[in-house]
Amino acid sequence: MPEKERSIKDFKQLISLLKEKHICKRAVVVWSEDSHTQEAVSLAAHEGFIKPILICSETTRNTFAQKEGFETIIVDSPEEASRKAVALIREKQADIIMKGFVNTDVLLRAILDKELGILPKGAVLTHIAVAKLAEYNKLIFFTDAAVIPYPTDEQRKAQVQYLVDFCHAFNITCPKISLIHCSEKVDTKHFPHTANYLTLKEDAKAGVFGKCEIDGPLDLKTSCSKEAMEIKQINSPINGEADALIFPNIESGNLFYKTITLFCHAEVAGVLQGTMAPVVLPSRGDTITSKLYSLALASLIVK
Amino acid sequence: MPEKERSIKDFKQLISLLKEKHICKRAVVVWSEDSHTQEAVSLAAHEGFIKPILICSETTRNTFAQKEGFETIIVDSPEEASRKAVALIREKQADIIMKGFVNTDVLLRAILDKELGILPKGAVLTHIAVAKLAEYNKLIFFTDAAVIPYPTDEQRKAQVQYLVDFCHAFNITCPKISLIHCSEKVDTKHFPHTANYLTLKEDAKAGVFGKCEIDGPLDLKTSCSKEAMEIKQINSPINGEADALIFPNIESGNLFYKTITLFCHAEVAGVLQGTMAPVVLPSRGDTITSKLYSLALASLIVK
């Protein structure tokens, strides 16, 4: 198998893949006034997979941007920066949006604007993340840690499709998607989402999502540990080596994200999906590395 | 401050405390037919904080129990073992129940039996766990990973009381209880539990739970990291050093339990509360050490 067809197992391999494929995407950075954002963008530009367009103040242009030789658009406020970034996506003059020193609410307002925004009618806006854990020998994709409180059946179907598409982009030809619950029992009375899980499995068998294996409800251990699967005597195509996890609700998704970053030294990247272009929307506590990896993820999955 | 008044920061200190206080509780072990259960019980007995009463087969008596010199009651089935164990608690001939090689359903049926069981009318049955993580310099208590799907306001109030009582038993004089959510915003429309969180804070101020600090909604990072708290510019009495976490639902509680054991090498102990005696109810995948620590936890919190 040629190198580029191998599945991507960590973030270094992701960046290598971007280089091999000579991928370089135009990332518009919304109000790039803070040093964390600037450092992440510099790193990505030096790696070669990002061509930044900074929407920023004159000060930032005269200092950081000129030194780096980055293209700039001068605006007066985070609000103006947000509107401008969204306009560039609509005009196909940029491929990715990255949040800088702007409140999430402000940027989302511009993104979700019914007339001028970039969420197509009927599209499902959701957050997709991918993590590398020391204790797991592959990347693990998951949704949703940040956007949809309690996914409807339709939203969850869209989430599964995003995960499958992401995994395919990472050369995981037949991704194993696990539908997470606290146990392996379908219990439609207490946990209506477990009924939806059955529908998703049928959809997968009918080929709705493309090539993949989907199973659930499964708990995290059964999804990610062959040993746990054997102890519970469970037979699942996931085989304790899930590539991606669907969480039942935002509390569990968010908790997974925060537990692995706080207690497991996980490296994590994340983007919004559903919009006309991927949106890199880091939290205030995210590391520069996490922002860099998020830009790499966005670059690979730009359509 | 004398040694025994210091707060307990890990499981070794817990076992030392039990020894110092000369605590030795009668633990009735339900159908103790598997080697994992037997090893955990042996270790606890050798440490001196457990006096086991094995409800088992004749074979187990003639081999394991006789060798160890443990008291036995011979029965024919896991069902009979469960009923017998519950009866011993009612007759005050035992202090703790531990599940052996019996299905959880079978044991719970005996525990919850309206006439012969050991859950007092109106008591809230819930699961309390405590973990030691390499990345956190104290124990962290949490609920509920196993029993209540979506706690009602009344159930959550009982959970807070259990956590406070547990922390006090661990000599944590003013425990910091964090009410977990995916963000710090109260949003009663999408997340009704955040309204309940406000009520719990008022109850705490009114002294309902005894000495403690309660705050929320807070996310996991803000609860357990001073740095994260500072980045978000949040002011909270939890101060990034929570002693205990209330999770909004079973999916998030269960996911936390499984993430820290699978990916963070956490040591975890757990018991059921609400019953007339603590119930040690290990999962099939739990380690012998985890079962030992659960027995230690149960011994300390027996009333």
C-alpha cells in the first residue's frame, strides 16, 4: 500500500499527509489580536498547509502580519471581523474560518445570520473533535462536545455522516463508529436515544453512510478495549477498537473532551461542521498545539 | 493537627485510617464463587478492616473459606445467596453487602424487595464513587455513574448530602462540591438541571447539607483546574480544587468513570447508598484493587 493510503494514526501523520498532498488552504482568521492565535497560525503557515488571511487591527498588521508576510484586512471591531470573514467564505475567497480574540457568540451570530451567514438551510451544525490519547493506538473522533444539547434523530444521523466522512478523509476505509451509552442495553423507556441507535445501525447496513461499521449502544470501555469486550462477552464489529464515538448528549461529549485534556494529556483538534466551510472555534483554555491541529484537521476536510 | 484528623488524599491513607481507628466491619459476600472476589475479600481481611461472611457453595467453603478461616453460610444459588445477605443486614448481623459472582439484577431484586429488602421507604438509591487520578492531588468523589438515569431535584439533593457525608468521613471538613455542566451558564430552557443547581446552592447556604461549599454550573476543567478557572476569569469558591462532582445524568457520570479507568489509570472505588447498609457492587471489568478499595470505602462510611 502506498504511504499516502495508510490510515492516519496521529497528528504528525496528519500534517505529513497534508504536505504530501500539497494541501494549502486559505484560512481567514477572525480578529487575530491574541498571541495564542497568532502563534498557531504562524506554525500552520510555516508547515505550509495554511495561507492565512488575518482580519485584524492596524496594530496587528503593522507588527505581527508584516513580520510574517501575511495578508491582512483591517477592521475596527470583532463584530466587523466576523461579518467580513463570513463574506469571504460566501465569495469563495477563503476555505476555512478560524476564531481569534472574539467571543464565540459574536462569531456564531455572523455565521448563523439567515441572509448573510454560511449555514445552508437544513444543514446540521455540530462540533466534531478528534483526539490522540497515549493509551489508545489510533485517533478517536467524537461528537458533540460543544453545540447540540440533545441531538434529534435527524441531527444524530448527520453527526454519523460527518464522522464517517472525516474518517474516510483520514484514510480509514471502513471506520468503526460506536454509539455510546452507559450500558449495552436498548432501553427506549428511560433512554429514547437507544432506539435511535437501532435505526442508525439499520441505515448503516442499508449503505446510507458509505463504508463503515456501526454498533451500539455500547459503553466507552466496550468501544475502546478488546479486554473489556471479552470480559462482558460482547460480540461487536467495533471489536474494542472504535474509530469514532457518538455521544448521547452534550454533557457527556463535553465531559469526555475535558476529562481527556485535563487528566489524560490528550491532544485534541476540533471543528464545526454543517457550515459552508469548516470553522475552527477554539476554547479559551485550548493549547497552541490544539489550535494548530484544528487548522490541520480543517485543511484536510475542506470540500 | 493529629494524624487521624488530616484529610484522606488517597486509598493508602484510607486503609491507614481504618487501621488507626481499628475499624473492622462484617461484610457479607453474595455468592463468592469467583477468584477476583475471593482475592479482594482476602486482601481486605488481611488488612484487618473486613470480617467476611461468605454466602457460597460447599465447594467454596471446603477450599477457599476453610483455608482462610472465613465464616460461611452454604446456599444453593445466587438467588438464595442474595436473599440471605439482605436478611443478615436486616437482622444487624452484617454491616456491608458485597456482590460476588451474581448478576446485578438478581442482587438488586433482593435489595429492593418491598417487604424483605433493605431500601427504606423514600430513601434515594444512588451510586457514589471516589477516584484517585495521577493528575489530581486529592481524591475526587462523584455521582452517579450507575443507578439514576436523570436525577430529579429531590434525588440530586440526596446525592449532594451523600457526597458531603462521604467527604466528612474522609476528614474533608469543608468539602467543595461542584455541580457539573458543559458550561458555566444557567440555561433553564435547554438544561433544566441548571435551575436545580441554583436551588442546591441556596440550600447549601442555608446549611441544609452541613459544612460545605457548593457551586455550579461549572464545567470539569473549571472545577478541577485553577489555571482553567483563571483563563475563564471565573470566581468560584471551588477554586479549581473540587472534592466532589455532581453529574447531570448517568451518561456523563458513567462516561467519566470509564474514561478515567480506561485512559487515565485511575484507581476507583464505589458503593451504593440509600440502602440500610452500603452495597459494594463491582462491574465485571473492575480490578481486584478497585474491589479492595470499595470494601475500604464501605467500611469507613458504615453508619
